[in-house]
Amino acid sequence: MSRPTGIWITALVVVSLAIGIIWTIRLAPPSPAPWWWGKNPDLHVEVWEPGKDMATVAMTMPKKTIDTMFALGLPAEVSANGHKIRLNAVRSQIEHLPRREKLKIQDGAATVYLWLDVKE
């Protein structure tokens, strides 16, 4: 391999690395820890039924309680007005939600919203 070819290959590698670093910084890769990590989040549950202008049932509980029930293998289930939500089944979906987003679940005619929130 001649010297000019080696210089061109080295320059191409350096430019490629620079583009990769700039691209990575620009996209700001997400933190491996979720937004609520290290805080004391609460789990909110609301049940909305058609024809009503307010939630039929609304409750707030500490996430620590749900985590404890999950760790001990207990069935974490919310039953409200005939609607049952198994929190063990949707726990990972709730934990992966971005901040201020709600998980929407259709249960018959009712709509159930679940989300995590931190008191500030």
C-alpha cells in the first residue's frame, strides 16, 4: 500500500469517527435510568365511563407498594366499579412511559388510565 492511500484511509477513518461522535451527541442517547428513578413516585389510576363528565374512580398509591407486592409474588389487582386491572401485567408498560404520559386500557365500555407521577 502506498503512502497516499494510507493517508486517505486514515483521513476517512478520522472523519467517520468525528461524524459518529457528533451524531451521537446530537441525538443525546437516553439515560439507562428511568425519569422517576431515585424519586418517590405515585401510581395514579382513573376509570372513565362513557356518558360521565368526571372519572368514576380515581386513586393514587405509592409505587413502593406495587413494587413490594410484585416482589413478594402477591396479586396486585385494582378492582373498581366492576373493572379489574392486574397491575402485575401492566407494571413494565407503566414504568417505561415517558414523563406526563398515561397508559390507556380499554375495559369493556370504560377507559382506564394509569400513570406515574412525582410530587414536587
